[in-house]
Amino acid sequence: MTSGLVKHSVTIAGHRTSISLEPEFWSALREIAKRNNRSLGSEIAVIDAERSTRNLSSAIRVHVLKDALAHIKD
């Protein structure tokens, strides 16, 4: 049984790291990066710089959620 997570390696601040997220989060994160005129790696670097103590995968999920909530129309 697989977890449904997709792992990608990225370089942040000169260090290589692997991030595992569900495909839906990768897709949403790519759209956010495109909207912000950033590469996927650059978008992740911004999230990394702004996160506090939560791990990077969790910080990315929260970032995607906040973006989605900000774009909900009443």
C-alpha cells in the first residue's frame, strides 16, 4: 500500500532536501508559483524562509491552504 505521497528534491539556500507531498499539493503549489512569477524552487524557498518551527512539508500545506482560502469568493 502506498501513501500517495510524491517526493521531490529541491535546493534551498544551497542545501539539497527532499519534500514529500500529495500530488494535489504539488499541483496547487506549482500554480501558486506560476501566479507569483516564481519557479517551484523559489516558491518553496520563500515558504521555508517564512516558516517557524513546523516542518517544511507542513509549512507548504499550510501555505497552499491559506492561498486557497484567500481566493474563496463569498
